[in-house]
Amino acid sequence: MQGLADIKGTFAGFWDDTDTTLKTAAASADGTKLYLYPSTDAATKYAYGPAWVDVSFDTSVGDAVKISGSFAANGAWGNNL
């Protein structure tokens, strides 16, 4: 959309079966609010805004379940960087 930053990216990690946040965000009809922290050392610094989220699960016998996905902004973003 003209005038909005083209914010998008990918993520990967291991699935936590006690947390449904990513599955809920991916299933949302109108997106979710996403916060991006550049470092655990600077937990007070972040970028934030509405986004579409897509998530995939990779399972195999004898290995941890892995997740990966992508996100793309669906509105105006702000930051505290």
C-alpha cells in the first residue's frame, strides 16, 4: 500500500505445545498485532504493528517439532528503537 513501510520477514524455532499464540495468529481473519524485538539484551526496544502470519510445522520421528513461518505488515507500524 502506498505510504506504508514494506515490513515482512521470516522466523523459525521449536514448537512449544503449551502455547497456541502462533496458530491463533495464523488463523485470524484480520491478522494480529506483532512485536519484533531485535535482541534479548534490549527487551525495551521493539517494532510493532498489525501483520498477517503464516506458520508451518515440521515433524519427524525422534526429533523436536520445528516451526517456521513468515509475516507481512497489513497496516501502519511503529517502533521504540
